[in-house]
Amino acid sequence: WNPLQKPAYTDYFDYYLLGLVGHATVDVQRVCLDQKPHAVQRVKTLEDVVITGFTLGIYAPTTVKVWCGE
């Protein structure tokens, strides 16, 4: 797995109240199809942090990335 490689899947999940409320799942078998999932990463991007700050924490999006390979 190469972290510099572009992820096969990127999505944005909705959370609320500074991330305390909300639920999100990623079906890596559906995302990677016949490939092996190598890594799943949940991160707060700069855009996510700005949006959270702008809404005073009411809305707190989170970015999820999945890498697949042979």
C-alpha cells in the first residue's frame, strides 16, 4: 500500500454536534470489488474543519478514503 497513491474511493459523511452525532459505514467489498482493500482512512480535511468552524460545530463533515489493490 502506497499512501501517496490516489484513493480508489473518497466520500464525505455528515456528522453533527462536533462529530458526536452521526453514523457512517463504508462497504469496502463493494468499493474494491474484486481487489483487496489495503487501507481505510477517516480524516478531517481543511475544508471539513472550516465548515465545522463556520457552523460553530453544529455540522461537522468527515472525509473517508479507501485504497484498493491487487
